Amino acid sequence: MSYPPTGEDPLLGRAQIAALAGVSRSTITGWEKQEADYPSPRRSNGQDYFRRSEVMSWLDRQAVPPKWLAADEPVGITYGDRARKKERARKPPAATAKRPSSPYRIPTGAVDEPRPENQQIVNELLGILVDRVRGAASVLDYLSLLACLHYLRGTAADRFEILAARARTLTSLDEAAQLLRDIGRETDEDIRGLRGHVSMREALQRLEPRTARDLRHVVDAMSRLDEDVFGLFLDEYERQATLGSGEFFTPRAVVRVMTRLACSEFGPGKPESVYDPYARDGGFLIEASAACALDEEGLPREKAVRTYGETRRADTWRLATMNLLLHGVSPALDLKRTTPWDDSPGHALPGSFDIVLTNPPFNMSDPGRGERSNGQWAYGAPPLDNDNFAWVQHCLSTLREGGLAGIIMPNKAGNSGHKAERTIRRNLVESGVIDCVIALPAQLFTGTAVPVSVWFLRHPDTPCDETLFLDARHMGAKSGSRRVLNAIDAENIVSAYRAHRNAGKAVSPLGATAAEQQVPGALVTRDELRRSDYSLNPLDYVERQRGKENDREYELKAAWGRLDHAEQHLRHTQDAAAWLPSVRVLERLPRRTRPAFLFALDSLCEIQAGPSYSKLGKAQRSAGGSVPVVFPRHLRDRHISDEKNELVSEETARRLENFQLREKDIVCVRSGAIVPPALVQEHQAGWLMSPNVIRLRVLKEQECRVLPEYLFHYLCLDESVAWMQDRAAATAAPSLRTESLGSLRIPLPELTEQQEIVAMLNSLDELDRAHQTVAASLRHTRIALAGALLGPSADSVPDTRSRHRFEKEASL
């Protein structure tokens, strides 16, 4: 039995079912109450709807009683026969008519980096308008408004234009409230007409715009978008909702890698079907549909890929439905409350699929000793309180012959010492279903820092004798607290897979450097996997292959070279410091006369707090920016870190030029844990202050009296830092006011004496850094030497069995 095509499976209300079956509305209610196998409803906007396929299947089993037969109906006819006859006699519903074209309706994958003008519109929508439109409602309700407008603009342009015209004439809050209700209603009705069901009207009704003009600005901004940015709204939703590991969305670059690898394994006209048992935002179904939209000649395929997904959270299910429809993918997405292996027989997954792609929720706690007895487990029963290998076996069970599954798994599952999980890994390996395991970089996901890998699994009827392991942990770039894979990274991983599998060289992507092209890998035989205790952790194999003697020799030479350079720099710094008075060990500190006058800091400096959050918040920052922003976390050891993980565009920097930094400015923490300040270096000029810092800049008329470096060193004194911490602690949350900082009294010796003090302290700071560099180089050299002397040879195999036995004994 194949799953019914989504295009033929609309949602029906009770009145529609009654009309099709030729019975009264009360009869439908009676069937629901009395018949245990009557289909379950889906709820939307306070109303219940039913899948046509499920209703027709039930009606096909119900014969029409003789006394209720129409004049032209034979004895034995079912209510299903009657319903189909009525459907054939009807005109096609309006929802199936040709829909107006959209400026950004794209049957391809999602846009990762929108054009600057569209990014600017998104920043505007996610800036001050958020609080002005949501009122007492949550940010998620406001994001639902953006999602609805974006959806209507992309799939129902005629309806959107009518709503936009109304928005341009809004004059009162009552009109604004009515428009919000109508936006939600139009979205819900449009999606129901396309065989989906959501409930957005309730969320939009909770919004409380301050003025009608604010809502007008939101609708106007949405009307100026000319490409798909739904993914950016999903990213903001994910951040605001603080989704846990069970719900966070899968990074689009990871989705793209998995989809391309899976789809490229099929010939012309294939694959025909894709399934995601934990669909989240629908990304896998969208990318798979896009990857398989064209045939081998570049023309649209006659038959679209059949997609089906399941999800278990109502709010993300609604957004996923809209995301699918926006990208031209049929919304075959079911909201289920149970895991697939716990489904009742009547709700079990029908049919099988060519491709299964998913990112299931992780179970990171150590599994208990018990094993579950329920379910059919072809490779062994998983532990009771850990579903990682239950998802693996479910994916394999839904594959057609020749099919391929891609599943994201925590690295811990690859070499867990738990008896049940080791047994399952052994059976998977011996069955030849493990095609490839790719270790991904850490910190890719919003909801968890758990390191993960991608497992590719083959149908057991087409086993593989070797398993490919790839190490992509070094790829990607930091963006805030996360790591992001770009298009070149994704292409390199795909190329590495093909190169190893085809025993040839993959084509290097245009513009990629040699370092970016390198994705180390190892093809491992089944015998090697047995000797490694069936470990599926890429690091047990790829590291061994990378550790060849010539690589170790090169690394050791490089380490010795860095150490020699660091020691030369240290000697040079020591020689320079020796010429300064009071630096030599035996030199006594000269007696100094304390200045008679103390000066308030605000009489010497301009004290400027960072911009407000509305001017420089999360919405204004993006990985595509070019100007770094300095936050308190960047103030380390009296220096500003050169990490450029918070960026804004040049346009934003020009708009906030009053908050730019200059060389020799002093940066202090404004809110948060107070640490010693930092001095801005020459290469950091032009960077922006964040809202959480304060900038000190010597007044022009005071430049003849005080050196910026002298002020900096004075503010770094333990006594000065303690003074600032005490003033900040006086507030509800640690926060240093500019007025408080300005009251700090500073002793000022003569300018020549300030120069001597600065020279001595700067020299010792340079000496300190030189010693740290030598120490770090020495540690690195020790690691390289130990690896060369003690590391395993390229063809040795670690005794992971002994390691797992030791781990088990240590845990007892």
C-alpha cells in the first residue's frame, strides 16, 4: 500500500463529510462517539478537521442501510462509493485553480544569505518593531505574524495585496486588531485549501500594537521583500523559543550535505519518495524536493517526489507546514504524539521510501541496564531509556530495497560501551548497512553543544563491505556562540565522500583553498571494525590514517621552528626591558612623590556608554557583516580579543559612527562581571562598542596633562577594579553607570613621569606575553614529540575492546 498523494488528501470539516456521505451533521457526531475506529481529528482555530484519505477509508467499510438508499443506488453500496460519486459531480474547488505568481516562490532550496537590501528589511522587522507591535504578547506571536505575511506574500500574492492595501489606510487600533485577525484567518484558510492545517489566527489576536502606524510599517516592510527569507524568521524563532535538543532546527548546510549525498546515489527518475520521521522545520523534505526537481537533462520531472514527514510539537509543526508550502512542497506532515515504534497498528507508517533523512532528538544520558521488550527490533532491542538506536532501526525499517537513510547521531552512540548498544552496532556492521559516518564540527546547533556525526545507512539487501569515515570537525567558522558551515564546506564534504567512494579525485569547488578542500577520511573493512570492537566513531580510524610518519615529522619540525622563534622574541624583549630603570631584579623602586591633586575621571575623559539595544541588538548583527563589535567577553587580560564573532554591516557602522572606537581609547565593562579594562590597538580602530561597554577617550584639551596609557594602567590596578566592582554591585544587576565611573579620582604626576611609568609597565606586559608564547610553543612541541615517539603506526589498530572493558570496570 502506498501513501496517498498529498494533493489528493485535503482536510474536511464535519459538515463537508456529512454532505459527501449524504447524511445529517448529527450522524457524523454519532459515528465519532460510537465507532472506535472512526478517524481522529486535527484541530485548527478551534475547529476539527479530518484527512480525506482516512475518512474515505472508513466510509468504504460502511454499507448504506437499505432504508437510506437513494433511488439510483444498488443494495450493498458503501458511503465511500456515494462520496466519490458526489465528488465527481462537483466542480474543482477554488483552491486548485491556478494561483498568481509570486516574486519569490522558489521550488528550490532555502536562501542562506539574502541580498543586503533584504537583510536590511529583516533587521528592521526584528528591531524596535518587535516590542512596538507585540505589546504584552510573546515575541513568538510577533514572529508568527511575520511568518503569515511572508507565507501569503509568497504563495497567495493576490490575498496579500488586498491586506497590504488595507494596512496602508489604517488609522485606528480597532482597525489594526481586525487586520491581524484577517491575516491569521486568510493564512489558515489558504493552507487548508492546500491540504494543510494550521492555527495562526489565535496567535495574531494576542498582539497589541502601540499604534496603527507600527502595524502599517510591518506590512509595508514585508511587501518590499523580493526573495525568500523564511529561514531567517525560523532562526529567530528558534533563538527566542530556546528549543531544547529535541526540537532545535537542523542547520541548513547540514541538511544540504545530507540531502545531496543521499539523492546523488540514485539514477534517472529516482528517488521517488522521501521520509522524515522527525521533521522539525521541514528542511530535509524541502531540500530533497529541490534536489530531485529536475531530470538528468535539466528539465522538470514529470512526477514530483513524494514526501512525508512526522513531527511532535504543534508550534514547530505549523511553521514547518508553512515552510513546505512556501517552497512548493506538498505539506504531507502529520502531528503525532507518540514515537513511530509505539504507533498503534491502525496508525502505523504505510509503505516504504527511497530516502529517509532525519535529525531525531538525542538521548545523552547513559542508558540503563534494562532492555525494552516492546517493538520489533531487527538488530537488537535498544536500552529502555535511550532511543538513539531505536531511531536508527526505524529508519532502516522504512527503506525500500536500494534505499539510503541519513540520520544525525551523537558521537557517544558510536562507541558506547553499553551491552545492548554494542550488540546493535555489531549487528549493523555485520549486516553491511553502515555506508558512511561523518564527524561534524562542534557547536553547530542552537539547542545543544553535543558533538554529532551523520550516519548513512543502506538497505540490507544492498550491503557494503567497507565503511567510509570522514572527519569534518575542523570545518566551518565561528558566528557568535555557534559554528557555521558555508557552501564551500558543504561542497568539500560531498566531494570527499565521492572521492573516497569512487577511488578518484573529486572536483575542487571554485575558489576553495587547499585547506578548505581537505576532509580526511578512511575506508575501513568489516574485519577492521571487528578488531575495533565495532566502534563507529570516525576518530578511531581517521586520526590513525592521518598520523603517518611524514606528517608527524613535518608537524614536529614546525613545532620546533615556532618554539625557536618564540625564544628569540623573548630574548629580544628581555634585552629591551633591561635598559629600563626599576625593571632589573635587584633594582629598588625609586621613591616617588604622590601628586598633591586628584582629578575626577570625567574631567579628563569623555565617558561614552555603548548604543542602546534598539540601535545595536541581535537583529543588527549578522555573520555577513564586516565591522566587529566589542562585548565584555572580548575583554581578556587587559586586551581586546581579535575574535570577530560579532559583526555588523558597514552601513550600520556608519549610522553608529559616534560609537566607533579609536586607537588608545579605553574600554570598560558597563554591565556584567567587571574585569580590568582594555586599550584599543591600532588595528582595532573603527570597531564598534556594544551596549554593554563604556568608552573612555581623553579630552582634547587634556592631552597635554594626561596620557591615555597612564589612565589605562591606573584603571587596571586591583584597587581601581575593586572600586568599579563595588559601584556596579550597588545596582539590582551588576551595572556600572557612567556617572559613577566619572567620579573616580585619579592622581596625575608630571607628564614625563607618566611616560616613564607607561614605558616600564608596557615593557613588562610585552615580556609577559613573550613568556606566554614560549610556554605555549613548548607545550605544543611536547605534544608533537610525544606523538612522534609514542603514537601508533599508520597500520596499527587500537584495542578498543580493552578500552571499553576498562571504562565498564571504572564505572562499577
